[in-house]
Amino acid sequence: DHPVVASLPGMVRDSRTCKYFLSRMVQAKVDMAEKPIKVVRTLETLEQHAEQVHASLYYLVLESCEVTQPEALDAAGHMGKGVGLATLLRDVSEDARKDKVYLPTDLCRKHKLNYGQVQQGYNSDELSEVIFQVAARAKGHLDEAKRRHGALPSALKPFLLPCVPALEYLERLER
């Protein structure tokens, strides 16, 4: 009965690309919900999830506006990864209270951080270092999306606005 849900079949029927990105985004969310104890092995795994969920949403926005410029699509990919990683960081403590830790195992091992410490809410130098490395990757993607800003037509410049709160969050985190 929801108007957005009611409009989806028409959108998907008219566009193979729309169907692909919508399916990819929904499947990534379903996978995360069905496998809540899923171990995130690497930072690249997190980036892949961010692209599947967040970047797919931005690709859909561009497609709905009939935008096909490579610069815009590239910016959407970087923005999705950056926003997705920043969102993950913002949710670390809330996820930990639900016994979920989505920090990369390889970074946690490298810095001798165990998931139990995260779940119990301990703030440590080890946790800070893991958070820093994920935040640095997120900032790199958001900076890359911002670099694409100049190449976008003026009508598309507002498309990059989701970068602003993510960058502000990362700056607060850095302090």
C-alpha cells in the first residue's frame, strides 16, 4: 500500500540497470540481517558492502535523473563507499550493544583488539587505531568524490551533499 513500494515494479520493469542496483542493495541488506554474526574479514569486504548498499542507492538516484556521465557515476561509487564506512563507524557502539561487531578482523588482529572488548564498550588505543584506519579509508573515498565535484554539471553538484555530514562526522571523530 505504500506509494514507493507500489511504484517499484514499474521502475524495475523499465530498466535493467535499476533492477540490478535495487536487487544488489536489497540483497546486501538481507544478507546482513540473516547473518548478523558474519565476520568481516577485511576492510575491502566492508568497502564492498558499502558499495552494494550505499553506492547502489546513489547509482539509482542518478539513473532516475537519467544521468550517465562517468564522472557522476565515479563520484557516486566513492561517495557510497565513504558514506557507508562512516555510517558503520557511527554505529560501532550501538552495534556492539547488540553483540555485533562489523570491524575488519584483519585490522583487529593487527592491533590486538578482540571483539569482546568492543562489545563490552571498552575504549582503548587498539580500538582507536582500528577506527582510525577505517575512517581514513572513508575520508579518502569522500575526498575523491569531492574532487569529482568540479567536473560535474552545476545541476548535479547538489548530488554530492551526502558527503557533507559524513565528512563532518569523520572530522569530529578525528578530534
